[in-house]
Amino acid sequence: MIPTDEIILILDFGAQYTQLIARRIRECGVYCEILPYTVAPAQIKARRPRGMVLSGGPSSVYEPGAPMLDPLLYDMDIPILGICYGHQVMAHQLGGNVVRAPIPEYGSTRLELIDRHDLLADLPDSAECWMSHGDIVMEPPVSFTTLARTSTTPVAAMADENARLYGVQFHPEVIHTPYGKDVLNRYVRDICGCAGRWSPGSFISESIDAIRERVGDGRVVCGVSGGIDSCAVAALVHRAIGDRLTCVFVDHGLLRQGEADEVRRDFADALGIHLISVDAAERFLSRLVGVLDPEKKRKIIGEEFVRVFEEIARTIHGASFLAQGTLYPDVIESGVGHAATIKTHHNVGGLPETMGLQVIEPLRYLFKDEVRAVAKELGLPDSIVWRHPFPGPGLAVRIVGEVNRDNLRMVRQADAIFLEELRASAHYHDTWQAFAALLPGIRSVGVMGDDRTYAHPIILRAVVSDDAMTADWARLPYDLLQKVSNRITNEVKGINRVVYDISSKPPATIEWE
């Protein structure tokens, strides 16, 4: 369900900025995908990429066991751009000299151009760039030309134009490199020869064709939550196969206040697609009794979702496919391939090993902001397009401890108050996501009406982000936070303290579990 004629592959060496490289290349109108650096050359060749980018990483090329690129990839006649560690790997493997920098460079650095060539043609003679490295390329490989330097990095950019191999020590993907997007655009358009046809419209057209080809005359069950991801998937699949799609909304007892009624109403009004609503609260809650580990929660919920969908599918003749709104951040954080598992998303690593349905995930390689663009192109209303994300496991991962009815009551009421006041103050759309989390294992002493209390804290969390891969805490007004705190401690029985989470991602995640 992705374009096959214009793909840039990013080989990941473990950099914190790898996903940002992908986003910037897609902003140039070219589709790209992230793969581990260990991918076999045969797999690369089968994908027919127009170019490859080698990401940064935390290693030093001269250390034993440092990750290296398969040497065969340098001979595949595909333009390669190395960034930071990728730049050093290229230099090291092709005969250059990489050493520990006498003075590491971190942050904004002045770049001096020596020779622009195609890659740096849009840059002035001297420009700011963002550096983050402790090693340097002291001498480039014999066939390479040095394109740029800094006061402490003699080879800040290099190129072998005959072999179409390029390396930059700086990070063109970050906003702190003002001409960075020009460098990436030059690479994908001029050097790799991409026309830049990647767009929401092209994605929709190609996805519809791919869905039709895969499903054939079959039928599809689509799990919907009312959020933008599942609604966009439902709209895509409906365009592809029409009434052979059945959407299923599962009330697992872990929803926000009034959400079940809201989803049933808004989904029908917006999409006009047949929707089956299933009340499965008892079966989900009974399986979560006594479960404290967040990974176990996610996997239990993921499996139970699939079992409900399978039961519905058995009542629909010919239904053998399950469509769901998996996004690229879900895949990355779930530790697919060589990536570390940050948290298992219920719709990725939480899927059971044996399933009676084949999974269709049209949005699997999109970031959230790209999904919003697709949803707008599909004509979904703003109430769905700009709805705050809500995790599939729901309030279960906003209770840092056991999921039971009393804990659900407290976090649900507090969350409703927070969102109500955000909307009333017109700050709802200033935030990417906002919610309340409960710490049921913690109690603190308080005083209410001259009486001592010993009750739980509520955590308020509000963040700003573009794609959920990184996020910063929202600077909400103090008077708004004060109002929310007063209402929660006065109206939610069992809560006597409210705190505001000011952690960014990284090091924290957006959700608490």
C-alpha cells in the first residue's frame, strides 16, 4: 500500500533523529521507509529504491563490533547519503580516516563551504548547521572531495560524484540547520531523480487499488474507536470495497466519559458506514483483574479485541480480513525488527500469535500528521480530524496499577473535567493530547473541611507534538490548571492532590504506561 516507483530507504544505525529524517524526506514529496542497517542487499534490491540514507548512531566506527554497512551496498549504483555516524561509516569503510575529535561539536556550528557540488548547491559560503558528534572524519576516502568543514571538523561534508556517494557530519533533518531541507531536497530530487509525487491524494489512490487487489471479492471487518486513525482506515476501505465493509466498535469498559455514545453518533453522521456496537466491558475487565504490568495489560487487551472481531466476522459470510488503524509510531515503539521495545502497542505486538483473520493496515507507514492530511483529503469532518489521540487500551494504560471499577471511576471523572475545561478555555486545539492519569498505589495526606484525608493523586498530562515521535509539555495557563485542580479535588471522590507532568518525550513517553 505504498508507492513502488519512488522510495528512499533509511538504514537505521540507532540515531535519535532517524524518524525525523523520514519526515523531512516525505515533506519533499518523496516516500521513504526506515529499515535496520542489517537488512540484506537482496532485500534492498527487491525494493528498488531511488536512494539510501545512512542514519546517525551512538557508536564509534573504530571500536570493536561497531555496526557497519554491508559492503555490497556501496556497489549497487544507488545514491547513498550518510548523516553523522552514517557519514563516518562510509568514510571508514571506503578507506578514509575517522578519529576521536579533540573537541566534540554539539549544537549550532558555523559551516564553511569549500566545494558545493550538487548536494550543497543551495547553501551560502558560510552557514549555520547542527552538530552532535564526538568523532570526526579526518581524511576522506581517496575518491572523495571535501565539500565543507568547520573550525574543528576538517571533513564536515564529502562527495564521490562518480559513485554517487555523499556524507555530511551535520544533521540536515533538524530545524536548527536552516538549509537542511534544501540539502535533503537536492539529494532526493536532483541526485536520486525523484519527481516528488508523494501526497495524500496519491497515497489514497494507491491504497484503494492495493486494498481491492488484496481483498478481491471478500469482506472486511474494521475495528473503529472514533479516532482519526481507525476512521481514516474505515473511509479508505469503504472507498475500495463499499458495503463489503463492516465496522465494529467495541466498548471494552475502558473508554472516557460519554465516549461510547459520542463515537456511535459521530461515526454514523460522518461516514454513513454500517457500524456494529459491542458491549464487551465485562469480558475485558475480568481478564485485567490483578494485572499490574503495562505490557501484560496491552497484550491482554490486544488479544481480546481480536477475539471479539473474530466472533463478529464469523457471523458475516466471507469476512476474512481485519482492518485496523496501525501507524508508523506504533510499529517503531513496539520494537518491530531491530528496534528497542518502548511499549507494545495492542494492535502490533499485542496481536495474538494465532488469528482467524488476515490483517490489513493501510496507514502502517504513516505518521499522525500524515494521517490527518489523508483524512482531510478523504473529507472527514474536523471533529474527527482534530480529535485528541486516545490509546486503544484506553484508560487501562492511564491507571498505573490495577484496573478496577473504582480506579476507572476516578480517572474517568478527572479526565472529563480536564477536557471540559480545556475546551471551555479554547486551549483544547493548542494541545496534541491531554488527559488524566491515576496513581492508585500512592496515597498522600490531605485536609478537607478540617478533616484529614488519605487519598490518591491525579496526574494531568498535556503535550504539543507533530507526530507523537517526540513531544513537549504544554505551557497551559496557571489559572486554568488551578481551576482544573480545584474541580477534581472537589468533585472526584478519592482524589486529594493534582500534579502536572512537565516531562518531554524523550525521555518520557506521552502516556504513562
